[in-house]
Amino acid sequence: MSIFKKDLNIAVIIPCYNEEATIAKVVTDCKKFLPEATVYVYDNNSTDNSILYAKNAGAIVRTEKRQGKGFVVCRMFADIEADVYVMLDADSTYDIAAAPNMIKKLIEENLDLVNGIRISQEKKAYPFGHRFGNWMFKKIVSLIFKAPVSDILSGYRVFSHRYVKTFPWLCKGFDVESKLTIHAIEMDIPMADIETKYFQRPDDSKSKLHTYKDGIRILSAIILMMKEERSLLFFSLIASFFLAIALILGIPIVMEYYETGMVRKIPTAIIIVGFLTCALLSFVCGLILDTVSRGHKEKRRLAYLAYQPTKKNP
């Protein structure tokens, strides 16, 4: 018997790329623990039998031709209409049994995002490189955006309708997870975390995440988001860099002028003026773009507020 009201439309959305070893189990478990939900599998050009196994397990299968998880997530958000969205990966590493509690928390606490925080004692399930990368990224995001972050790269999340329909970014790869979190922080969207078990992939299932390559992409995405959402801070750091170089080069010249009344290193003095000019221009750019960013943020906030929150159970 469902613990949710009958008219609550729940969609389980699963990005999938070459997961024939696990996709059927994931779909079956979703139907077991969320019998009232509609399960969607979005295939991303799989070359194995993922589509066949997903259909046989009872999922609605659709396709996104542009390669990359970010494209798949944005396509799912655009296509599917529901009151509540449960997103998880197709690799059978997430505890689907936790989904009802995540949905319950979302509804009862009037939230728009619930993150599944990965907890695992299996080293192979959550390798050191992935743990360190996640720790580093959450520290960077916490520092830049001044908000505590628990697991910025988790692929297990529950969203409200108004969160999904006002998510603004176009994404390509695994950077989509970080953008999902930063969007909630920037829009002051109510969210919470729930600890969930994280399992090791089956032996015949291969991870699509490349620790260093995708880590660099995620870091680049965070820096770009900093430029867009924290323009004044971003360009102030650049201005500080130019100013520091100008001071390092300029102090000896100033001291020489103070002692002798002469400036012998004219080329160096010209370079210093150039660095000071770059510092000033960077700071001014930051001021202008910060104003533009605030305007865009207000528009996104108004778009978010235009949607009704998910209704509580009676």
C-alpha cells in the first residue's frame, strides 16, 4: 500500500549508458519500493542490450542522442511532467529502498531537493580518488558559495516539480551534479540531505567516470559557475593577481626613486602600469557583471516562485 496520496505523480528518472548488467535490477527495485511511480530510462547511445533489458523490466525507455550525462538530465527535466522526481544512476550502486523516505522528507518538510548522501564501507564501491575529489569539490563550493555541502557529486536525488522546471543550466557531462547543488544554493531553495547506502558495482559492470579527466571537467565547471554567479569575487581575485605582480615589480622602483629621485628601469615601470590597468579593468568588469548576475538571479527566483510547492499528504 502506498504511503503517498493517490494523486501524487512520481517519476523515477534514470540516465543509462551501457548498463545491461544492472539496469533490469534497478528498474525492478524501483517498481518494488515505489509501486506508484512511473519509471523512465533515458538511454544515451548504448551499444549493448540496455534498452531491451529496461523495456523487459517494465520501464518507459527514451533516447538522448547527445552524448553526456548532463544532456540526458536536461532532456529528462524538459520531457517529463511529475509532482516528484527521483533521479538515480543505472549502475545499481544506490539504495532504492531509501527513496520513499527521501520523498516523504521532501513533501513533509516542504523541500525542493533531497540529496542522497553516499555512505559506504566498501573501498571498491567508493575509491579513494573519488572520495578525495568529492571532498575537495565540496570544500571549494562551500568556500565560494558560503554554504555547507555534504556530497556535491551524488547522483541520487529527489526533486520537486518547481525545482526541475526552473533548473537553468545546459550541461554536458558529470558536472551536472555540481550544478544541481549550486542552483539550489544560489536560489536559496530549501533542501536537505539523507544518508543512503552506497554499494559496489557488480563485477561485470564498468564505471563511466574517469577520475582525473572528469575531475578536471567538474573543477572547470565550478570555476565557470563562480564566474557567472560570483562575478565580483572571481574578477577581484584576478585583479588581486595583477595588483600583486605590480607591487612586487614596483616596490624596488619606488624605493629607488625615494632614495635617488630617479627611475632607471623605464620598461619595468611601463609594465607595472600595464598590470595596474589590468587590475582596475578586472575589478570594474566584476562590478558590472555582478550587477547583471543579480538581475538574472532575481528573474530565476521569480520563475521558481511562480510554481506551486508540492502538496503535503492529507
